[in-house]
Amino acid sequence: MKIKPSEKDEIFANMVYRYTSPIEILYEEPVNEITIYFKPLGINFFVENPGLFFVQDHTKVIKFNPFEDFKTEMEKILNLNNQEMQIEQLENYWLSKYIDKGFLGLEGIIKEIETDGKIDEVAKKNNISRQYLNKLFQKNIGKSAAEYRRIHRFRKSIAEKNEIKNLTELSHESLFYDQSHFIRDFKELTHKTPKSFFKNVEIDREVVWLFI
């Protein structure tokens, strides 16, 4: 995908929560943009019903305009020349939209999924069906529990690669069942083997492959 500045003087915002295949972005010219990355459940504390965005076709551009004053305020922030002031005002704006929600139960379930608890067992432990568990994940995160766990393992392996060089050991520490499972998931998510991926991607950067 090639990106260049728009000829129109307007604010465009879109929401990305899931890709089913890798996408490479090439900036032809500098673009005045801000990217906000929400960790799991994060957007729920600012947008009343993010599930309305999750039910849209993720293969298409999802326009994001969550608040009545969103475009007006974002335009003011983008037009600031001082980056530190941009960051401060961006934080203040989003904090003004904060909604105090109770997600302790779901946060606990997410941690269980992240530590490789079997999905059926996690559901049973929390006195819900697997179907309802997936419904909770789709509504609040935009992914099924199994898809979320697969992506978590993938990101965990990236975070640990600088400390663990051996791919067999890395697959074990990242909670993959075995190395073949590790390779299969990498190919599905990146279209590359782990060896090829780590050879060609700068994994020491903070925001590697966060959009999946």
C-alpha cells in the first residue's frame, strides 16, 4: 500500500483491529498523522460501544469518528507545530473521554488465555460456555479467544527474540506446543517462516506488527 498526503485539507480517521494477511506500507511523502494503539480492552474505556466497529467488515476501511468533537479537536492537535504539546493535548483529550468500566472478570479470563489455559477449561472455570466466551472476545476485542491467543503467542515470541536466539527454545518459551506449531502460526500470520521473518524485520523496535 502506498500512502501520500491528501490534496484535500481534511481529517481522515480509520480504525484497524484485524488483518488476515500481511500488508506493507510505503510512504511516498511525509504525512501528518497520529497513530493511537490500544492494548486489549483499552478502547472500551473510551468508546461507549466499540463492538459497533468490530462487527463491520474488517477487510474494508472502517471510518472512525467516535465523538461529536473528534474531528475538530484532532485537527487542532494535528496543526500544532510542537510535538510535546501535541502529545500533551492528545492525552488530555482522550482522558476527557475516559469511561470507568468494570472489566475485572474479562481481564482475568484474558490473562488465563495468555498463559495457555485451554479455552474450554477457561470457560468452564468461569462458569460460562465456550460459545459465550468467544462472544465476549468478539464484542470487546474483535477476535475470537483462539485467534487472540495465537496473536499473543506471536507477539510474545517477538518480544523475547532478542533474549532467546534458538528457535526451538523460543517456541517453547512463547507457549507454542512445538516448533512445527510455531512455524505454522508464523506462516499464517506473516507468510514467512520464523527464520525468514526475524532475518528481515527489525524486532528491537517497539511497535512491530501491532495491527494484527
